[in-house]
Amino acid sequence: MQKNILITGISSGIGAGLLNYYLNAGCHVYGVSRRKPTINSEHFHFTTLDLSKLDQIPETLVTLLEEVTSLELVVLNAGIMPPFGDMKNTSLADIKDVMQINVWANKVLLDCLISHVPNIKQVIGITSRASQTGSRGLNGYAISKVALNTLITLYAAEEPNIHFTALMPGLIDTPITEYICQLEPLPIYPSIQKVQSKKGTPDMLQPEEVAPKLAWAFERVLSLPSGQFVDIHNLG
């Protein structure tokens, strides 16, 4: 049976890496993002969607998945970061924008999927070490990932037939890490220096390099209790 997979934020970074991996594996991949990837495949089903516009999510998803009755995997990958800096200098508007995409869009998306797709096997929320460390400068991004972890835990309790995991994939070369690499490495922000030191090294893999490991991790976490935060480095 061919697998149906839904991935958000599919135009770049982790989403793009997973798209190529699963298409090469013969899966049907359903994707949403603001920009369409330059991939032509009869197994790739795409629609443009700005996740900040919450009211557009249900109709867009229902149309995209009109004939889909089962999803083997849903990857909630889309995410943004506000301007780097201290909380006291971060506007509430910027934090709201981040929460809209990194958290509330996923709530709307999950509600729609649960209502319209009869069989969903697994949901992965792509989270971050920022949700555990609270590193200075990550402000609203760290808050949003803590909230995403909790969102995953809550849905796991409500939907026992779906396996949920908040997965931390490690340091990957994405638009977010690229943004951090362009910042001035001030001593008060050790997270900037850490990310910049790993750019171009084996400690920061390209999305297409890490996609097979992520796919393996998605399978591996199915043996763990639903609703957990999982660091990929702890999976063995």
C-alpha cells in the first residue's frame, strides 16, 4: 500500500529534504507552504498556504486532501523565528506572529485533519532544543516551541489512535540557522556562537543529508509512548 504523507513548510529546509526523500521512496506527499517547490512528480500534491492566515487552513486542507482517507504520517515542520534579541526588546506583535505559525496554525491544522481524515497513524511536531534550554536571544521562538511540545502532549491524550511526538531533529542547515549565522556573535548570546561554529561542519547537516535519519527516527519513536518530547540524539 502506498503511503500518504503530509508535510508543512515544504519549500525549504527540513520540509524540502523530507519531500525528496519520501518521493524517492514512492510515497504520495501532500505539501503546503507559501512557495511551491520546483519538483514535478505525479506523487507530489501541493497547494499554496500562508499558515499565518488561520481561517484559510481548513478549506485549503480539505481541498488538498479531498480524496485522501488515510495519512501514514503528518510532519508539522513549518516555523518562523522573530528578530533575535532579549525578551525586553522583543515586541508583543513579533511574538504573536511566531505563535500564530509555530503553534496556533498547528492546532487549526490538527483539528481539520482529525475531522476530515478517518485514519491518521502518526503526527510529528518538529521542535527545538530552544524549548529545553531557553537560551538568551531566542525569545518568542523558544516560547513557541515549549507551547508546541505541550500541544503535542495534549492531543496525544485526546487522540489515542494517533501517535504523537515532539521531535528535536538536531542542528540542520535551514533558513533559521542561516539567519542566526548572519548575526553578530556577541558574547552575551552564546547560542549564536554555537550555531556559527558548526556551520559547514558535520555537526550541521544539510536537509537532504539528514532526511533519511529523520525518517528512521519517525519509525523509531512509534515504539515509545505517544505525546513525548524526543531528542533524536537519544534514539541510539
